[in-house]
Amino acid sequence: MVLSNSFLRGLFVVCACSVVLALGACASFDKPKPEPLEANPAILAVKEVWRVNLGATASSLEMRPVGAMLWAAASQGDLSLIDAASGQVRARVSTGQTLSAGVGADKQFVAVVSRDNQLIVQSEQKELWRQKIPSLVVTAPLVAGERVFVLAADRTVYAFDAANGRKIWTQQRSGESLLLGQAGLLTAVGDTLLAAQGGRLLGLNPQNGSLRWDIQVASGRGVNEVERLADLVSGVSRVADSVCLRAFQYAVACVDARSGRSVWNKSASGASGIGGDAQTVFGTESDGKVIAWRRADGEKLWTNEKLRFRSVSGPTLAGGALLLGDGDGNLHFLSPTDGKLLNRLSTDGSAIVSAPMWLASTWVVITQRGNVIGYRPQ
């Protein structure tokens, strides 16, 4: 198994009170040589329509849509509310803290988590409250139903009252020595909260944290702790009650979130979230291959190997194309039908740090240099 840079960045070991990078054993591996970029056919007309600089983002801080707006965070703690149609910044908020996780927001509240494990909740005008989380948090909080939900790195789930910070409930998970150092799965489907706990997907009652259902998506196998690591990562494709997701380095699967039933489960060795629509699910493997599966039954439809070893982001399907970013700041627009290249654009030469977003008929990406850029089909 080839370990790409994006794969290795996701690993860390939690040992008592310390966090140790699990990269030492892999330091002797040579970096695989990326596939040469193919000639750009520029079949799909795309134009940059706006650009906003937030300041450097040292980590993959996810953006959060709120209507036609989106909240974006720089790792040094500044938050910006951006109009996705025009690129105008409608509000700026400074937390004064270096951040460990991206933004969670609705129309009233915006939530982030600092490197010292402070959950910080603000309105557009002022800070409302802070709460100390007992362990590291790398997953963006979820703000929904006047509550703020937090998934800690040890996969404990917390629920707080969004207005005053009162802790409502905790869903504890037994500790493990090896945990995934990237954003985990935390989302809502109807009145059910979906949360990752290792290779299991939990359906929780958001009112009290009680368990409604539990699906085993992946179980760790292998000869060492890294190979046995199985966790569900941020970035899902949802169509009604159908939720398709990735288990880190093991599988892509689709589940029925209403009944808690597994629909299909296919082996896949990836590290980033997935995208899709009612017919197809798309994902990128750890070595950069892009794969399409049929949503109904998981049958593999096509594979694109042209982006191997380019640290490819998770995919977004919208605007007639499948959009992915890479570690050099390139945007690749692929045909969702067969995976062939439609166009390729360069951003600022730094890595695309999270899956692109489609909002207000605009593709939005965020780079490691802190540029939030809007592109629109012509």
C-alpha cells in the first residue's frame, strides 16, 4: 500500500495526555512521483469571478454554507462571512485564538474550536460564550436546532445549548491508542444526528444523545496500529435519507439514515470525503485515483488514474462537472460520466485544503495561503 502525503498527515497517536505524530516509521519512504499533467482540453468554460484573502491557513479548515453565504476561517482565528455570489465580505469576526477545527454555523450562531480546546460560539457581532472541551477537536462543530454539537478527536460527542453554552449531554466512547487526526463525520439527517465512532456510524437522538442505531462500516485489520486504524471521515454525499460516506483507508459505503440500514459497502483505500448525486458516488483514493460508483448498488463505473500522487482533495459534483483540487493548487474539472478532463485551472500555487463547495451557482475553494476563490461556469 502506498501512503500519500495527505494520508500520512491524517495520523496521530493519543497516549495519555500527549499527542505524537505517527509518521516516524514512514519517514524513510520516498515520495512517489506524480503523474504528468495531461494536456488541458479546456472543454468546459470556467472563469474566476472573485477572490478574498483570509491570511494563511496552516490546516484544512472547512468552510460552512449558510444560505447563499459562507463562513470561512483562517487558522490564526479570523472568521469571514462571504457572499458566494459576489465575493463581498459581509462580516468579520476575530476569536483571538489559533484554531484547530473549521467553522460550524447557522443563521444565528457561528462556532469554532481553538488549539487549546476552547469551543467558541459567536454571533456576527460578538462572542457569546466559551466552553472547554476535555480533548483535542479537529472536526468542525455542527450548529443545528439551537444546539452546538462537537465531535472530539477521541470521538466523544458533546451537545451544548447554542444560546448559553450549557452542556446538555455527552456520548462517551471507550479510548483507543490510535486516532485519526483529521475531521470526522458529524452531520444531521432529519431529526437524527450522525456521528463517527471509529469505524462505526451512530444515529443519535440530538435531544438527549441516546442511540437510535449503530452501523459497522469498517473494522480495523492489519499487522500494526496504523493498518488497523478505521474511522469515518468528514465529507458525505446525501440524497434524502441516503448517506454515502468513507471509512478511512478501508471502504466507501451507503446507508439509509432513517432506518439505520447498510445499503452497500465496497473496499476503497482513501482518506478524504466523497461527493455525488442521486445516481453516482465519487471519491479519491489515497494515491490520487478518482473512482465513480453507482449509488444504488456500489458497482464501480469508472476510474481515472491521471491524478495519481497529486494529493487530491475530496470531490464536489455540481455545475455539470466533478471538481477536485490538488496539492499544487490546481483545480481539475472532470466529466462525471467518464472521468475525463474537461478543464484545469491554477489558483495560487498552494494546496487546496478542503473539498470545493458549490454555492450560489459558484464553485468556491480555499487554499493553504488563505485565498477563498469563486469560479463560475460560462
